[in-house]
Amino acid sequence: MRREVLHGKVWSEMPTRVVVDEPGLLAVFVEPGTRLTYPDHHHPHPWDKPDRGFWRGHGKLMLHRPQDAYSVDLFWKGDDRVFGNYYLNLQAPYRRTGDGFETLDHALDYTLAPDGTWEQRDLDEFEEQVASGKYSAQEAEAIRAEGVKIEKMLASGDIWWDTAWADWKP
């Protein structure tokens, strides 16, 4: 179970399947049709809408390293399930629990296309969440700093994950 915890309370839950669990890598898969849940929270989850109750598409593979404040998510597209892109999802480093792990999405993200082009995503959403009190000023600054580190990695092309994951099949 992947849980997002905001201000000490569960904010969202997503069942996942473990693909790899070793000291330097936790890889989990969200199957198509997976039910997403959003417990009552004083800060409503932006996906808590009737049309966002289930995972759509081909699912997604999420690669986590224990120390990283982001995951590398892989997406596929089309009837032939062609690799679409990597999605670097800024989030709190994961913490293991008895039945999975906890993290917290930080809204700020990056996409990396197969040709190496990349772009920052959801900056407006991130700044809105900072203004609404989801993150403290100190947390927001740490998230921005993580974004700068990711931008340097993407600009250099020196990624840590094996690109063969793009050929992975559930």
C-alpha cells in the first residue's frame, strides 16, 4: 500500500504490486483499474473527484531509491503499449510501514521524453499548495532545491535508473 500522509494524517491510498525490493531500489506497479482512496482530510486531495477514483491507462511503474525525494514513474501509451515518458514525481522520501510505505506528493514534477527532452510540470499547482499551507516555507524551499538538483541531472543526461525499465511488462 502506498500512502500519502499530510500533517500526520493519511491523505490518499493506492494499492501497488512490488516488482523489486532490494536495498537500493523499491519498484512498485499500479495496475490499471486500481482503486484510489482519499480519506477525509482538512486539506482535500486534488484528485478526490468521482472521475479519479481508479487508475486509468496502462498503469505505472514507480522506481524509488531510499534517499531520494522523488520517484521515477514510467508511463506507456496507445493500444500497443509503447513507452511514453518518465515522470519524476517530487515527493517525501518513502518510509516503510507494515503493509507498504508512506510518502507525500510535493506537486512539483518533471517529464523526461525518450529523446531526452524534459520539462518542469505543475509549478502553479505547487505554488498554490504552498500558499494554502500544505507546506511550510522551509519545506517549500527544500522542494524547490530538490527540483534544481533534478534539473541538473536531466540537463546533463546522467540519470541513475536503467532505461531498460521502459521495456518492462507487468
